[in-house]
Amino acid sequence: DSGAKSISDALKHNTSLTILNLCLNNISESGAKSISDALKHNTSLTNLDLGGNKISDSGAKSISDALKHNTSLTILNLGANDISDSEAKSISDALKHNTSLTNLINIRCTET
């Protein structure tokens, strides 16, 4: 998660990156929180792939909070994480406030 924190620190100030693929990087709760904090400030990222990580409910809660503030993200992949039905609902509730996200991929898909 220290790598995710470093990337999120850079994202808070970056204005040119549009696609970030962090799938299969063992990102867990603290990494998801760091990335979520960056999403509240970043205005250029449009595509974020967090599939195949170790994000569970508290990380998903941070992501749902970030989605309420982010205005640039259009594609988000959360597949193959460990997000419960209740936190999947929290993310869907955040979409009531988010007007930019057009593609939410595999929110409850888990690896088999």
C-alpha cells in the first residue's frame, strides 16, 4: 500500500494523467483510502482500474465518498475485490451525486 500512497500523492497534483491501471497490485484498505483521497482533488483522471486487488468494505467506503466529489472519472473497475453487498450499495448511492462516471465495471465480481 505504500506504492499506492506514493501514486496518490502524485495524483493530487497531476493534471495530465487520464488512465491509471493499478489492477493486481495487492492494494488493500489503506491504499484504497489514499487513492480515494487523491480522487477528491484530481481533475484529469478519467479511467481507473483497481480490479483484482484486496479492497474490502472500508476501502470501498472511501471510494464511494470520493465518487461524491470527483468530476472527471468516467470509468472505474472494482472487479475481483472483496466488496460486500452493503458497500456495493454505498457506491451505487454515491452515483446519485456523481455526474461523470459512465462505466462502473464488475463491482461485485470476484475471482474464482
